[in-house]
Amino acid sequence: MRATFLLASVVLAMVFASVALGAGNSSTKSVYGHKATTIQKAVPHKTVKSPSPTKIITSKPNGTLPFTGLDLGLFAAAGVGLGVMGFGLRRVSRKS
């Protein structure tokens, strides 16, 4: 019973730690973000004249989904973790 509770606690800690790390509240953005916008304003912009298109090429969609960059393994691990926690809570809350 204690092992199940410990496992559920560890899984919860791992889930919340990954959420906190992925939130994007890093000091890098707050420290260097202002500096980058200042430099971008100082650099002169050159406009480039692009030639007019002579032919428009259209492509047919090939029926696949676009790549979003999400790691499906993380979602699978989260699903397994939630399932394990559900079974653990059910086992812990069972009457003797």
C-alpha cells in the first residue's frame, strides 16, 4: 500500500515538474528579450524588391497531418502514469 502511494507521488511529481519546465517562464527571455528588440530597432532594414510571379503553382494535399513537433511518447507516458495512479488510488481507498 505504501509502495503504491509512493509510486503515485513520484509520478505526480514528474508530471508537475515537466509542466513547470515546459511553461517557458525562464530568466533567459526576461534578460535577453529586451536587448534583442533594441538591437532589431537599431539595425536598418533594407527592402528587397521581389520579382512578380509569372506562374502560380498549386499542389494537392496528400492527406497527411502537418508536423506539430509534439512528442507523442510524452502523451503516452502521461496516459500510462494516470492509469497507474488511478489503479493505485483505487487500491489505497479500498476497504479492508
